[in-house]
Amino acid sequence: MTLSRLAELSADPGASFVLIARDGADTVELLSGDVVDVDLLADIPLSAGGTPHEVFALVPYRQVRERGFVAQDDGAPLRCIVIDEHLRLPTAALLDALPADAVPLRDAGFDIADDEYAAIVERVIADEIGRGEGANFVIRRDFTANIDVDDRTAALTWFRALLTHERGAYWTFAVFTPGHIAVGASPEAHVVAREGVVTMNPISGTFRHPAGGATKETLVEFLSSTKETEELFMVVDEELKMMSAVCSDGGRITGPHLKEMSRLTHTEYMLRGRSRLDPRDILRETMFAPTVTGSPMQNACAVIRRHERKPRGYYSGVAALFSPNDEGGHDLDAPILIRTVYLRDGALSVPVGATLVRHSDPYGEVSETHGKAAGVLGAIGAVDRDHDADARSDADAPTAPPQSLAADETVAALLASRNARLADFWLNPQGEDFTGPFTGRSALVVDAEDRFTTMLAHQLRHLGLEVTISAWSDVTDAAIDAADLVVAGPGPGDPRDEDNARIARMRDVVARRLDGRAPLLAVCLSHQILADRLGIELAPLDTPHQGLQKAVPVFGEDASIGFYNTFTARVAPGTTAVGAAEVSADAATGDVYSLRGERFASIQGHLESILSRDGIRTLERLTAHALA
């Protein structure tokens, strides 16, 4: 009966349904119902007349505008299927029933030529990362082709190929709605909320298996890559910002782990915390994964808008399943929409992106997009060899499941060694006991468009402070004056830019607290603004410090701190004071790491970052000085 139901739905061009195979399951879920397109996440119809409904939603990238971020608007709908039937199909029987004939591609190739994409990469590194706009950015291009087979038949064929050959995917899925068909194998659960526990799964680094499969030697080489390690740490920091916004206990890190798939291996961490928010609110606050956007998130959206040539559609959005639970609410399961093929009127597209960091090689990133596209196309058996010399079809895949390398002692030790660099604060359970040395005092954190402020606020609460976060554009002078402590936060950009309204307002915040002799803590960008007001020179670094861990002197103590800066305050080497302000600087370069004076303190690094092993200790010291 269940297979005949799939046949009925497949034959009806107006029917909407979803096939989902979850990792480790021996059945495939078939969900069907009516389509409802809505404008906002809050409009997703989770109930009607008091009766809860199961709802599947395709959330496009443009929805990020709900967070106040910019995006090209292609009109891709926030498409919901209100589920009225949820069946489970035996996988083996389903494989026998699905079409299996190969679907040939024609007119295949990337929409942006390799040289053009390499030039875009160069511009992003020079004009965005090099000018302090962020730590990393993901810029995409699309592999496109045409087919001469019915879209639904092609999607079912490719879904069968994924079920047969892919392994390690969090969800293998196919979505059928009028005008929008998608089939893919997502490795990443972007956000899951069950029984009050929120989980995020940052994944980064892409190791494309050589012919014959991965070996210990090739995997160790990949895991030893500085770029791969830094990418993963940066996306963990970015997703911890989101966790700190939605979870009362901020989020705890576990891992790292290997995510081994048929043709690719990634590295990943798991983040977990507790939340009482509506799952739609959780989804809104976590739009979208930094692994496919960049960091900081708000500026990443602006960089994507400046450098990508067309809207993203559903790429980097999520497929979200809202399921009623026993508590009367809904659980959320939302994998990220990557490694996905989109079909419409015989036209195929496979969006792929590369993560650009300060030392990216432009043609290395070109190669990464080729590898990602070939991995998807190879998994569905649709590789066009005339247009991708690197492509390998299922005939090239191992005939037997490859042996997992995650348990190898060398590999396991290399993975485990990464945590030695990370802050214990985020690796250990934190709890919700906010009794600390500053209990009874209030703090206002002014956000300069970097949500590191959510992590900073979480740590300040653990020190006992009652914390409020306010955006630079919303904060009032009255609020600035009322707080026991103002924390002027980090943000992207050139601190010398006098025409930038955000930086001008942060200058006002710093000046108002200094002039009023009211406690102030300035972080990163605001540290530079404070230094400038004290008459200290500001200069660009020769090489941006984006996701860099350094051991630096902070007034008598060496501290291991994570840095995300392109500019620095700089004094003559050996300088220990400027006017009434004490200076802690690099002995060789004069780069200023920290300042303190009467009722103020500052830090260039991000004490809240996972890279700041001594972050919470240093934050307590500087806060105590400012409040003294």
C-alpha cells in the first residue's frame, strides 16, 4: 500500500510530498500534504484550531532578512507542506520500485568560469578580509545542466542513487512541490530542538577522497592543514554566537569528530544547550550556517550581496521538519541545504561554495568548488565527464563500504589534540548558576554588528552581572548612562572610517563613558576606538589576525587569546603608558593588546572566543578593574 501511494503521488504533477532517509534508519519516510507559502517563519502553520500539525518547510536564504541582514530577493517562497499523511517505506522495497536508468546531462558546466571565480576570490580576500570586514566568507557558484527526462523521474532516480551509494548523510531527501524540486544528501544538521535541548552541528573542511578511497596518510595530511583547522574553529565560534542567543546555558562543545561520507570527509563539532523558545524563534535566531555564509554573519550577508552575481534561492537555507511532541509543542529537525540538486523545467543546478580565509589560494578554492560539485554529481550518477576532468561517477566509487578511519589511533589523537587549544569554559558543562563576583551589578553590551556579543554577555552573566544587549543603532544615551558597566563590543570595519555611521556611534559610546568617568570595557573594534581617543596610532596589520590564537601579555599575566582583527593600535616598543592610561603591548612590534585606566579597560582579542583559553579569567580581571 505504501509503495502504491508513492506511485500515486509521483504520477500527479500537482502533488506535494517529501522523501526522507535519516542516517542509520532502515526505512524511508514519505510525507505528503497541502502546500502553503508564507512570508515569515512566525507564519509557519504549526496548528489550526488548537490542533498541532506536522509541517515540512523549505526555508530560502532570502529569509535571513528577518534578522535585518541583506540578501538579494529572488522571490523563492518559504514553502510549507502541512503534513496529512506520514508513512514509512522499507528501504529495500523502495529501491526496487524507484527508477534506475541513468539521466544524461547536456550543456553542463559552471555558470562562472574558473578564472572569473578565482578573480572574485582574490577581491574578497583583498577588499573584504584584508580591510577588516570579517574572518571568512563563502562565495558560491553553480554547476548547471539540462536534462531530457521528466523532472520528477530524474529526482526519483537520483534519490535512489543516493540511497544506494551515499553514506554518512544526516538526511538523504527529495522534495516535490509544484515548480520546486530538490534532491540531496545533507551532511549537516544545522539546528535540532528536542525536549528543550538545542543541538547545532558545525562542519567544515572538505577532504575529497582520492581514487580508491581515503587512506590514513591522505587523511592525516588533510587534518594537519592549518586552513582546515582554522575554518572549523571559526565556524564553531560563529555557531556558539547563535547558541548563546537561544540557550540559557550558552552551549557546550563536544568533539571534534570525522564526518565520513562516500566521496568526502569533513570535520565537525557538536554544540548543545537548553532553550525554552518556540522552535520557529530558534530557527530565526540561527539563520544561517556560517559554513555556507561566513563570519561575522551580518557582514557575511553583505559581502555575499556584493560579490555573488545572482540570488541564492534555497542554497544555504534549511529544510525544516516541525513535529508535534508530547508536551504540546513541536520538535525541530533542520538540516542545511547543501549537497543538493535543484530541478525546474528540465534545468538542473548544483550550488557549491568555498570558504575563503586570509591565506586562501584562489585556484585552490576553484578546485574545492569542482570537488564539491563532482561529489554531488557523482553520488547521483550524473557526472558529465566532458566538462569536469576531476569528476568520478559511481563506477569509480569503492565496491564495498570503506573502512572508517575515525578509530585509527593517529587520526583520533590528531583530532583530540585540537581541543588542547580551546577554552575549557566552552568544553565543560556551564549550568545556569549566575552567581559571581559582580552579582548585583548591571552591564549593557553594545553590539557593533558582531554577535560575539551574545557569547560575551553569556560569560558576563556567569560572572554575576545582569546583562542587556543593545544594537549600536538602537542604544540610547539614557541606557548608556544608566548601566553600571558598558561593554563597547566588537564589529567589522576600519576604526578610522569617520564616514561610517556605526563606527561614529561606537565612538560616541566610548567617549560618553570616558567623559562621565563611568565604568567601560572596550573589545576589539571598540578597543581600537578607545586607543584612538587616547591618542594612540591605528594601523592595518601586515597580515590580518582572523581566527588566530596568540599568547600575549595582559598586565602582568600571559594570556592565550583568540584574535579576529585586521587593524591594531600601535605604540613604540617598550611603551607602558600613554598619558594616564596603562598599556600592555607586544615587546617587538608595539601592537597594543590591552589598555586600562581610571574606570576603563580594553582588550584587542576576543575573550569570549573558543580560542581564548584564558578568556574568562582575563575578562574577570578587566571587568574588576573597570568597576573598581
